[in-house]
Amino acid sequence: MSAHAEALPSPRHRRSTSEIVMIALAILGSALFLGLPLAIVFTEALRTGVGAWASSIIEPETLHAVWLTVLTALVCVPVNIVFGVAVAWLISRFSFPGRKLLITLVEVPFSVSPVVAGVSYLFLYGAQGLLGPWLSAHNIQIMFAPPAIFLVSLFVTAPFVARELLSLMQTQSGNEEEAALSLGASGWQMFFHVTLPNMRWALFYGAVLCNARVMGEFGSVSVVSGAIRGQTNTLPLQIEQLFNDYNVVGAFSASTVLALIAMVTLVLKYVLEIRGAGASRGRH
């Protein structure tokens, strides 16, 4: 009888009252602080109809802001991927003087205000900055032009890929890489056939986070871009200017583009987390 009882499945766990209350509070908080603002953005954007929403999106200045935002992501994300892979590889696979300092430097953009970063670049590349006179003499414009947007965006997003890869690679032994080298593989063959497959999900995850931050960056870009309509306005700056012009529908319509990007980012983040967890279980 006892053996039969042991073979029976255990009764389904019933949640306690405190667990139910905590879950309900979490759902309510998410709905109030995440779902409600998102719903308001789309409601206000579509308040005057889909036609007005579409017309606001295809305004030349808004389209240029979308294009410049996408261009910034296309420039910054690949650069940060290469930088992140190189830094994570160097720190996790080699011991050298200044290693801890390098780890600290990678984290600096997380501790510095984006506005401070923008001002620093202004003092470096601006007309009255350290390199300003030399740049002016050679007719090179960085501040208040797309190159300045690229530079500050690279700075604020530099840690994302490196941080994700570093946390993964420091937990990996490197035995597979040593085996590949002992079997005659070159350094590049080892990287593409052993190292890269082991880090691919963390790499994708870091790239997604980097892309989201690039497209939503406001503080540093507002300092160095000049916010020139139709020239140096990224999408967040365009939204602010539309609000300042009392163009509520235009501002909310432009905001829906960033909101949709955010939702796609969350979906990709969730998928990559699931795939990465599955790949980790598969290796073990």
C-alpha cells in the first residue's frame, strides 16, 4: 500500500495567499507602469485616425529622424560587436598587467551620465575644444553633424556586448579551444568553429540590447547634435521638438515607432534568453 502511495504523483502545489497577492501586485504594477503608458502612446497617436498617424510618420523631418536613427544603429552595433568580442576574448583568455583596469574602463559608460559624455565630446571636438582648431583648419566637422552622434552613441553603448560576452566566457574553460589548436587549427579557424558558436547567443543578446539603447539615446545626442531639424535630429530628439511645437499627434506617432522597436527588442530578448538557456543545457 505504501509503495503504491509512493508511486502516485505528488498533489499539485497550491499557492499560498501571500504568493497570490504578490503575483497580483506584480501584474497590477506592470499594467500601470508599463502597459498603461504604452496604451496611451498608441491611443493618442491614433486618436485622429490611421491616416493622420501615417501622415505624421511620413513627414520629411520625421522620416529623416528615423533614417538617421537607423543609420546610427547600423554604424554603432557592428563596431560594438567587434569591440565586445575583442575585449571579452582578451580579458577572459589572457592575464596581463592592467587587466582589472581594462575591466573597469569597460564599465565606465554605465557610470557616467550621457549628458556628461556629450559635454566631454563637445570639449574635445567642439570649435573651442582641444581638437577644434585643428579640425576647423582641415575643414572637418564632427560636432553638430552625424559623426558626433555616432561617437557619443558608440560611447554610451560600448559595454553592452562586451559585458554579455565577458560574463559568459569567464565561465567557460577554454578546453575546446585548446583542443582545436592542438589538432592543428589556426587561430581564425578556432575562433569561427569553436569560440563563436559557444558565444553566439550571448553575442546576439548583447547586440539586441545595444541596438535598443542606440535608438533610444537622448541625453548625449542632444548635446552634440545641435538638434537641427531634418539634419541632425534622431527620433528621440524629433519627438521632443514635436511636443515643444504642440504637435501632439505627430509626437505620439513618432513615439509609436520607438515603442514598436522596444516591443520587438523585448520579444527578441525573450527568444534569445530561451535559446541561450536551451543551448547551455544542451552542452551540459
